[in-house]
Amino acid sequence: MNDRKKRKTCKWYFVCPMKRYYEKGLLDKKWVENYCQGDWHQCVRYQMEERGEPHPDWMLPDGSMDESLRRK
């Protein structure tokens, strides 16, 4: 794939808490670039959403939990 081609954004991004956290300045840009607008098939949140499995809002795309986001 040519790096200059625009990568597709995850279909869940616009309803995902990661978007909200990023826009509030609570989440580093790398998460959005690497997962939401990058390799979103590797995102644990995406995988769980596709299977219909519940997951907490504060779970990061790699599956780790960021407790600082819990009440934001």
C-alpha cells in the first residue's frame, strides 16, 4: 500500500470513547493514528465491538485499562 494513500478510519471511531477522550486532550494522538486511523483491525475494542462483547469505555485499543479515563 502506498503510504500517501489515505487510510480508512475505523467504522466505530465516531461513536467510540477514544474519539471523545482524544478531543478532550485526555488521550495521546498515537492511539488515534495507530489504531482508529491506522491498523484498526488490531484494535481490541474494534474486535470486541464486532463480536458484540461489552467493554469499558476506559479500555485502550491495545486492551489495557486506563483508570484515569474511567470517570472522564
